[in-house]
Amino acid sequence: MSKAVDLSLSTRAMQYLVAVVFVGFLTVPVIGGVLSLAGVPAPESWLAAVGGWVVLAVLWVRRLGGEDDDSTWAAIPDWQYEGRFAEAGGLTRSEQEQALDELSEQE
């Protein structure tokens, strides 16, 4: 038997990767250079630049990244719960959603 390992990144991890690379290439040289020109010693200016880089990357992802990856089931249509995805928990998911629908109808 062969086993497959999935090494793909989640959407949130991919957003962080892009933000860190994109923001890093733009901010670290600019912030570090400006602080060096302002008379701040080189190690401190570059340390501040890297700190700003991390803060800006996290803020960017949190602000523009959308919702967290909360559910794998969000990508699966309801009508496939009892078919293709039955053995992966689709039957249980279908029953849970039906129960929630019944509760919301009663209210």
C-alpha cells in the first residue's frame, strides 16, 4: 500500500506567506534606510524595520484576509454529503444541518 502525504498550505498560511514576502520586500529596505539616514545606528534601524515588517504583514492579512479557514465543509455542496463524502463524515454533517434547520424553523 502506498500512502500519500498532503503538504498543501491552508488559505490562511498562503496569505501569510504572500504578505510576509510582499511586505518584506517593500518595507524592510525603506524603513531601515530611512532610520539609518535619520541617525539611528544600523543594527537598531534594521531591527525596527524587521519588527515593522512582521506587524504590517500580520495587520494586512488580518484586515484583508477574509474569514479564517473554519470549515472544510464550506467548499462541499450539501447534496454531496450523503454521496461522495458519506464515509468522510458527510452523513453526520447532513444530520447536523437538518437538525439546525429544524430548530431554526421552530423559532
